[in-house]
Amino acid sequence: MNKAVNLLGWLGSGAVAVSLFLRFQTAKPEWTPYSWHAAIAGLVLILLYLATQWRDVLGYFERRQTRLGTIAAGSVILVLGILVAVNYLASRRNHRWDLTAAKEFSLSEQTRQILEKLDAPVKVLVFAQPDDFNSYRDRLQEYQYVSNGKLTSEYIDPRKDPVRARANKVEAFGTLVFGYKGRTERVVGNDEQQFTNTLVKVLSGEQRKVYFLQGHGERDIASGDPDGYQVVVQGLGSENFKTETLPLAQKAEVPADASALVIAGPRTDLFQPEADAIRKYLDRGGKLFCMLEPPLKDQPPTPILLAVLKDWGFDVGENVVVDTNPIGQLLGTGELAPVVMQYPPHPIVAKFRGIATAYPTARSVKALSAPPNGRTPQTFLETTAAAWGETDIKAILDQKPIEANKDKDLMGPVPLGAALNVAAPTPPAPPTGKAPAADAPKPETRIVVVGDSDFASNNFLGIQGNRDMFLNIVNWLAQQENLISIRPKDPEDRRLTMSAAAQRNITWLSWLGIPAIVFGLGIVSWARRRG
């Protein structure tokens, strides 16, 4: 009888050992589910064994050494239980603290928004040297966590797998290949901005085209000068937009592939045929982004262009916005550069919480008091009550003192930008033999007018939100609302640059200065003890 009882104990212990083996082995994954069956069987056998030996067990626990050992074992088990619980919670509630000044290791709002809305898996192949895998893994694991596992990554050494590297057109170490629904995009780099821009490209698939009107002194999109648009156009490229200039005076119409037409600070008025071409483009569901400078520096009026905007309900003021808000002084923009920090509700500025944008030498833009055909633009940029729209342009040009005049000037808050979206009056006919889908959205005409073009120039993109404002407007016009957000910040360069003399001084200080100080303190301490 005793032998049979002892056999229960041995069989139970063996079953538990088999359970642990099945749980942690990797050679046969299909065996893993049986670990629970073995564990339950082992637990039942051990309990049966203890039930038959209950007198011996009670006698054993009456000993003093056993009680002390039980307390010690219980303490160990309690500590292990706490550690297991903490690790379990940490795996379910992952949280990281980013203590860098620019939050370099925290995903931006735009990145998180894109990852949370993934509708299909994204596979990232990292072709790099094994020593560099961890630097990529740290960042991509955060992408995977935010995407709830829809974005996964694989790390490949191109020297060990050259066939796969050639198949993915990898030409350099540190190349990442993003794959989504059969499409691929490549990037060489290791920062969030590069990763997210590549992710945007592979998700959108189709490259949209933005045309910049030329021929009237508009901003130069290729210029790196302070008043050029080179930087913001590069930002459009990173979000899968292709940009081209459009000399509309030489064209009969706005190209059909235009996702948006941008008029950036024209210095002269449009020709009437150009205005007619823009009207036709808008009637069929076109998208227009117009930025107008105030009437300063003897700039001639633009009645033809303003007439086009008036047809769609926009009232562009003949004034210059003056802002006495002290925030502008902190940014160094001055009174003629109104600063906006609180925004009226609109999808373009839905993510702009506490983010400042500035508009040097701006004019007011609002809806007409009697909008035609119910076309009522919605204000999305507005100053504080400390600003006003100054109508005495000559006093500003002569640098004379100015003050708000309630009878003549537009009192604050002053609207600086407005947006309109309405059903297209004459949408294009569907392709021959192809009926539109029943749930397809109706073509929309979208227009954004801002009373300043300086805010998107190279000189003013250093202001916190100006770049995001421009890109958000274009994405809203192109009906890509999922890309409207705050983008990743450029990593800060915190290297300490020293001259050769400074480097020599630090070298001598570390070799001789610090040892001399320590030696001197020792002498002082010895002298005090002797005294």
C-alpha cells in the first residue's frame, strides 16, 4: 500500500516536470497546449498523495525548523509573486518616460494617428548589420505597440542573405523596406520623421500632385532664400505630394490631375482668361489654396483674383492686421505679425492645442455678410481681441504712430484665414461605361484663403506651428484628413563644439588640474589634523 501511495507522489512530480518542459520547449509548438493537461494531472496526483499522508505532513509542520523554513519559503514565494505580477502588468500596460528636451523618443501625434488607423498589416524589413539591429528595434517596437501589432518588423543581414537584399533592391546598410498591400517603399535612416514619411507614402500609394501658380510674382518653390518656399515644398514631398509650377497664362485650363492649386502671394493680378480657368476648375470640384499679402509697398490691387474669391463667399480686407498681444513680442515677430494660439473649430486646426503660428504682415479674411448661393466660409485662424485691422495703410508705410479706430478699422478678434467646402456645382462626368459606386462621396469644391504668404516661407518656418499649418491645409484640400496632425520634430543637435585651445585646456585640467586639487585638499586636511 505504501509503495502505491509513494508512486502517486512520484507520478505527480513527473507530470509537473513534463508540463514545464512542454510549456517552454520550442521544437514542437503543437505540443505546448498539452502542458496544461500535464500540470492538472500532476496537481491532482500530488494532492492525492498529500491526502493519504496527512498525519505525517501535520507532524512535520509542528517542528520548529520546519516552521521557520516555511516562513522563509513563503517570503520568497511572495516576492516572486510580486515580481511576476509586476512583469505581467508591465507587459499589458507598457509605458515609457521620455526625458529628452525635444521628446526624441516619443512618437508624434501624426505617427500615432496613422498607426492607430491601420486597416491592414505593414511589414518592415530592416537590412542592416547585426550590431545595429537594436537601434532600429527600439524605435520600431514602439511603432508595433501603438499599431496593436499590425506593424511588424524583421531584421536581415544583407551579407548573409544577399538574394533577399537584391530582391528588395537594397543598395546600402540601414535600408528599411515598408510593405503594405503589395506596395513597397524604401528609406535609409533611423529617425521617426523618415519612418513616418515612408509609412505615409506606402499607405497612400497614389502620389497626388499640387500645382503652384506662376507668372504673377508668386513665391519661388525652388528657392532656398528667406522668402522662398523650398522647405515647405520638401515637406509636401515627404507626404507623397508631387509639386509643379503652373504658368496658367500659357495653359488653357488647370490640369485634371491637380489635387490642389496654390496661389502663394501674387504681386500682380491675374489675367481674365486665367480667372476663368480657375472658375471652371473650382466648379468641377477643384481645390484652391490662396495666400494674399496686404496692400503694402505700393503693391497694385488684384481685383480679378478677389472677384473669383468673392464668388465663393470670401471677403478679403483692404487692411493690415496689427497685434499688440505680448506673445508676439516674445516670439520676436512684432506688432505687424499677428500670433494665433487659439483656433476656431475646424478639421485643419483640430490638433493645434497650445501651438502658436505667426503671420507677418497679414490682412483679414472672413465670410461675406451676404454669401452668394449659401457659400459661407468658416474661419479657422483668428487673432485675440488685442488686434485690429488697420485701414490707414499710408501711416504704416510712413512709420507713423497708429492706434485702433472703431469707426474705420476692423476690431479684434480679426479673422486671418477661412475655409469653404461645398458640393461641386458641375462635377465631371464619370468615365464612359463606368458607373460611380453607390457609396462614393460626391465631388467637393474646397477653398482655403489666408491673408498672408510669409508664414510658409523659409524664413518663418522656425515658428512652432507654421509648417504644420501649411501641410495640414494642403492635406485637407486633398481630402486626406487622416494626415492632418502635428508632425515629428527634427532631432536637436546637442553636440558641444569647442576650439582647439578649449580642448587643450580641458585636457590639461583633467591631467593636472583635478589631481592637483585633490592633492591640495589632502594637504589641507593633513595640516588641520596636525594643528
